[in-house]
Amino acid sequence: MKNTALTTTHESLGAKMVPFAGYNMPVSYEGVNAEHETVRNAVGVFDVSHMGEFLISGPNALALIQKVSSNDASKLTIGRAQYSCLPNETGGIVDDLIIYKIKDEQYLLVVNASNIEKDWNHISAYNKDFKADMRNISDGYSLLAIQGPKAVEAMQTLTSVNLAAIKFYHFEVADFAGIENVIISATGYTGSGGFEIYCKNEEVKQIWDKVFESGADFGIKPIGLAARDTLRLEMGYCLYGNDIDDNTSPFEAGLGWVTKFTKEFVNSEALEKEKQHGPERKLVAFELDERGIPRHGYDIVDGNGKTLGVVTSGTMSPSMGTGIGLGYVPSIFSDIGSKINIQIRKNAIPATVVKLPFYKK
């Protein structure tokens, strides 16, 4: 199992450590609900250094990215980021990712930790035609997510750039906590504002320490992966391996908005047909009408107990106090207001399909 550069720091803070995507990661410190509330109301820091980073450069870098990704990366300008996915050849998704345009002919692809090798092999196979310069820099870089409504105010003294001016899905390469050339990006996964810091492994401890010094008066706390999951679920953000995978199409998953047919990409012809016909099943968001906690893997059933689909993500929402979840159902059950049931042990608990996000500020 791999460690991040901050593993001993998490252990010294009393974190509960668990194996996650091949890494030894902090799942919680003081408890999921308390950590969740810290991010919703103040500021919290996640070590997400297990994420993968690929640097793609050269005259054909954009052409390669356009071929393997579903979104239109030609729209990116320097300092902007884009959410996208890597379609596979059979209608599913290899991974979802964020693409940063660092400079002309240079892009940073940030991928999920569990998919680093798979994504690298997939992109490399297509790069035979493009011969872009590809570097897997995952093992040398750390990533901190500083999230919450007080993040900007708490961190402003650490940098010369105006943090409040960095718009959603934009970034700056600047000084931060005494380190030069740090990527400061606003691509948060929690729905409570804040930003991410990409730096070298040997720099991250200094940054972590200064972040906690600077945030001391703002109630800053370290946050584990369990609260990251409840926060992203309240926003309805997909988690690879749960809500999207090699067998879910972008249109089934509600990712049609990052699937652009302004160019040709892997399996684009088949996906365009699926868009025209409409998918047979869709990922829906639901709230339980009665007390209960929906969990990953629970069956979704109709009024007669017939299985419609399965819960892909579910929890008791810490912000709302109700059971919420995502799951795939036949498209005829996907309209807002549709009634479904979640099979929780012997009971079919009624639920209503709702519009995302669950959590509204």
C-alpha cells in the first residue's frame, strides 16, 4: 500500500486510516458528521494526494486529448479547467477527469486514484497516432483540497493572488505558503467553495502547516474521505466505481453536458446515436419519504416489489437529516417527482426522484 507525503501527519492527528485505491488514507478524524459540518460552515482540508496527474505536451497534445475525451478541450484557454470523461469503445466510461490548460501545448489531466494505470494505458494506446509527450507525474505530486465558505478569507494571507477572483473551474499558477509555482484551482468537489493546491511532495508539509496556522482563527480542521463522500453526494457529483464505470454511458449518467459532438472522439458515433434515441435507463437522485438510510447496492423496486435498478451511492444527509441517494432506473421512472422504493432489508421504503443538488445553500 502506498502512503502520501502526509501519512505520518494524519496518524499523529489521530486519523482513522484505511486502504483506499491502493493508498493508506485518512477516512475520518473526529467523525463524519462533525467534519461534514466543518466544510459546510467553515473550512476543512483534505489530503487527496492519491489522485493521478498526467502532463500531456507538444504540438499534438490537444489533438490527443480531443480524441480520448468527451468534452471539447479546444474551448480551454490558459488558466481554465474542464470536467470531462474518457469514453471507452463499448459505450461506457474509462474514467472521469479534470483537464487543465497550463500553457500553449501543455495540459494537466487529473484522474481518479484507482484508475491511474488503466487511464494511462488507455490514453497511451491512442497516443500511437499522435505522439504527444506524456508524463505520469502522479507519484511526485501532492494535492490538498481546502474547502468551505471561509477558505478564501482564511488563506488569503498565504498568497499574492486574489483568491476571491479565481472563478469556478479556473486556476492560477502562483506563490502559496512560501512555495513558488503552485497550482491554485477552484474545481471543488464539495459544493461549499474553496480551492485545491497542487504541489511537489517535498513541499506539501510546509504548505499543510502554514494552511493550519493561517486557518486557526477560522475553525480549520483536517477532513477525511468519509465526509468527502457525504459532501459530494449532497451535490449529486458522480463517484467513479459507484455511479459511473466501464458499463455506464455518459447519457445514462447525466453527463451529456460534457459530451460534445463538435469533434470526433472514441466511440462518438455510437454515443451520438444513443443521444438521439435517449438512454433506456438513467441515473436519478432520490430522497426517502420515510426514515431510513439507503446504501450502495440496495435494490430499487416498484410498488409491486419488482426490481427496477440499484442504489449506486446513498447516505443519511448530514446537512438535511434525510436519506438521499443516486441509482439507475428505467428512463420512464426518471422524471422529477416519480415514486420509487428502496429495499432496505425487509422493508420497501418509499422515495421520490428529485432535482439535484440535494443540498441547497
